[in-house]
Amino acid sequence: MLRARLRQLIDPELGLNVVDLGLIRKIEVVGSTVTVTMTLTSPGCPIGEVLIDGVRNLVTATPGLTDAIVHLVWDPPWSPSDISPTTQETLNSTFL
Amino acid sequence: MPITARKYRMAATSPPSPNLSSSGCKHRLPLERTALARDFAPSCAIPLRFLILGLLCLATATGWLLIHPTMVLAPYQTPHTVAWAHLYILGFALSTVMGAAYQIVPVALGVQLHSERLAAFHPILHIVGVALLVPMFFVWSLPMVTLGGALLISGALLFSYNLARTLRRIPRFDAVAASLTFALGWLLLTMALGLTMSVPALRMLLPHPSGDWLAAHAHLGIGGIFINLIVGISFRLLPLFTLSTLQSPTRAWLACLGLNAGLAMVFVAIGLGHFRCALAGGAIITVALAIALGEMFAICAARQRRRLDWGLRLFLVAVGLLLPLTGVGLVAALTDPGSPLRNFYALLALLGVVGLAIVGMLHKILPFLVWYSVYSPQIGKTQVPSLAAMVSEPRQKITFFACLGGLGLLEIGVAFGLQPVATVGLWLWGVGIAAWLVNAISLLNHLRKIPPPPQKPPAEFHFS
């Protein structure tokens, strides 16, 4: 359910959601606290923290969840092979 | 238009979570790096002021050319042409570059801008400087040109100091940072030379006062500032936008150092009238640019994002024109001062390389800045548009094809002395720029959606 919710979060540059982009590595729920382990397309991503804020906002807006912890990881580094197959084609056909 | 996005956002959001970490990383990043863009990005208001000025000057400069198309075939050392050139270079190109630099440099290098307070003073100096300098060139009032120039160089000093202090903080000084540093130095030298030339008493202090210091000033400005930045920033932004990586830091360094060594030689040689040294400097620049283009080609070949958007295509065309530009420059140096090839060279540099590169990058920067100002506070709370949804792709296509077609016709007209062909080219270029300006205005309209800052509750009075 949380993954479906996080699909609402779009990378504005690529126009694709963070789940299908392969940025969300792991989601753990303990009680009302959610720990999301995620990465970004590159360390120099200019909207990195915006996406992290977006994850927190979406998670804490979910009924029954009150706290969101985001772990940002860089290992292994993100690569386009992390993108879901159905989304890969969209990436190459969108102009932005 | 209230532009208070950053202050509002800071009031509305909670502090960064203490649990935000990079634990478990093989490639561990320092915590300030994981704090990411919002901590480094300055207020969007400052860059937006420069970009809006840039757009206004681009519209004015384009309209001016359309009204007086004979300028492109006339000798360029006339008051009107000098005025137009400074409107285009200082008003459009430099304003846009400065606005973009305030936003992108800290974020791309992962450090905070040294001082937002200093940055806040800059726009007024720059705007008033441009507003004074351009008309005073038009009427050739050199004392007032000097005043306008003094305001501009004051703003440039603030800008250069601010960015230089910012660059000192970066953990690793790479070729991108070196290009930025060189560009800042050339910016100040270009403006100082311009100021010197506008005061007869100071001009006499120049070595070889009757030398072609105007041409040296032009080469230093276009090459030292804009071509340096186009090359340097490409090494950072191309990988970012194409999902690729810098393939060879050594190539990037060679390109940067060669370009600047060649520029120094060209500048001094032109000013002192040493023709062969100027040609040698031009040859070094050509080799350096060939290396830079090789690296950019390698970056694009390794990209994961196969399809390039219209802005990037425009930028890459401009980059591709760099080598032909140096070739034309070397040949033009062998011709007489009034030769049409010199006008061809100047227009290729201004409209072809600088114009297309900046308009191309604006296709990326302006939507991002507007999105960041308006929609980043709402992310995860409401539905926000993507950058693509904020612009019109058909208009971007018009900009691409009309600007390229217009430039081609213009250059043919100039090369062969065919005014009607040049005029048609200018109008086609104008259509392309108009399409971009319409897109820009529709983007800026999104700024109206920024909510005002939350009001403080009225003070409570207690009566005993």
C-alpha cells in the first residue's frame, strides 16, 4: 500500500514516479513508524531533498502512520537498470 | 509578484530529520552532502530577477535587429552596433548567466552560497548599470558610459567575490570549478578593460594605446566568460541531464587549461597588435575546444537517457558550433577590418554559440527555478506538475528549428552581402525567440501560485 502511495511522488525532471524509477530500496513498518531506504539518481541531484520531503509527507499523511524516517543510501549507486521495465520505454520516449 | 518562496518554505517545513543518514554506504558522503540541495540553494528571488531582466533584454535586442536589419551587414564599430552588442551581451547573456550561476553553482558544487546578503545587492547595480550603459553607448556619451560601467563592475565584483568564496569551500577543485574561476577572472578583466577604454586619460595608459583593444575586449568577454562557462558547465550539467557521467577528468582539465591559455594569448596579442601570436593563441583554443567536444561526445555516448529534449539539443548545437567558430575566427583574422567575414564571425559567436547555448539552457533552468519556487513546498501533499507539463513542446520545436534556420539564412546573407536573405534569416530567428519568450511568460505565470507567507496572529492584550 505504501509503495502504491509513493507512486504519487514524481521526479519533475524525468516525469516518472520514484518507485518505478527504482529510487525506493526498502520500506519497513514498525508500529506507526515507517523507515524508507532510498537513493537518488545522482549525488548532485538538485531536487534530492525535495524528493525526501515528499516521501516523508506522503508517508505521514497515511492513516495509522505518524513518523517517517528516511535513510539515504548511495551503495549500490543508482543505475537505469533499476527502472522498472514498463517504465524504461517511457523514459526514452518522454522529451523531458 | 511576491517571490518569497524560500522564506515561506522554511517556515512551513520541519528541520531535517536527525535520522537522515548515509549509513551502510560504500561510497560514504559527508553529512552536509546528504543535506542536499535545499540547504545549499539560495533564495530563488535573486536568480529570477536576473533571468527576467535577461528575457526583457533578449526581447528588446531581437526587436532592435528586426527593426534595423541593415546593422548585420554594416561595419560593427559604430555607436548603434556597440550599443546593441552591449544590450545583448550584458543585458541578456550576462544577466542570464549570473542568475543561473547564483542558483546552480552552489547546488551543483554541493556547498552553500557564501553570502545571500551580498547577492541581494547585485541585481540593482546590474539593472541600473545596463539601463544606463546601453542608451549612453547609443548616443555615444562616454562619461555616462563610464558611470554605467562602474555600476556594472561594482556588481560584478560582488558577484565574483561571492562565488569565489563559495568555490573555496568545495571539497574537490575540479575542472568545472577551474572553469568557473577563470570565467570570474575574465569577467572582471573584461569590464576593467571596457571601463579603461571609455576614459581617454586611462586609455593612454594601455600598452600600445592605438591597438585593437576593442577586439581584445570582445574576445575576452565572449571567450573568457561565455565559452569558458559553456565548456565548464557542460562537464557538470550534461551528465546530470542525460543520466551519464564525466568520462575523463583529464580531458576536462586539458580542455579547461588549454582554452584559458589560448585566451590569454589571444587577448594580449590582439591588444598589442601581434598578429602571429594571436593566430597561435587561436590554434591553441581550437585544440582545447576539440578536446572538450571529444569529452562531451563521450558523455553523450554513455548516456542512459537516450532521447534528448529540445533545450539540450539547442545547447549541443551551440557547442557543436564552437569549432567552426574558431576556424572562421582564424580566417577572419587574415581579412581586412571591413570584411563581411568579420560580421559573419561576430554573429556566429553572439547568436550562434552564446545565444543558442543560453536559450537552450534556459529551457532547463527556468522551468526548474519556477517549479522549485512554486511546487517544491507542496510535494507529497498535493499533486504537482512535472517540468514537461509546464512548457509547450510545440513552441520548443518552433524555437529550435526557427532559430537554426534563421541563423543559417542570416549567415549566408552576411557572407555574400545579400541583405534580403539576411533579413529573412533575422525574422526567422525572431520567430524562434518569440516562441521561447511565450513559453517563458507562461512559465513565469506559475509564480502567481506562490501563497503569501502565513500571517502572524495579532498580539493579545491583557487588561488588569
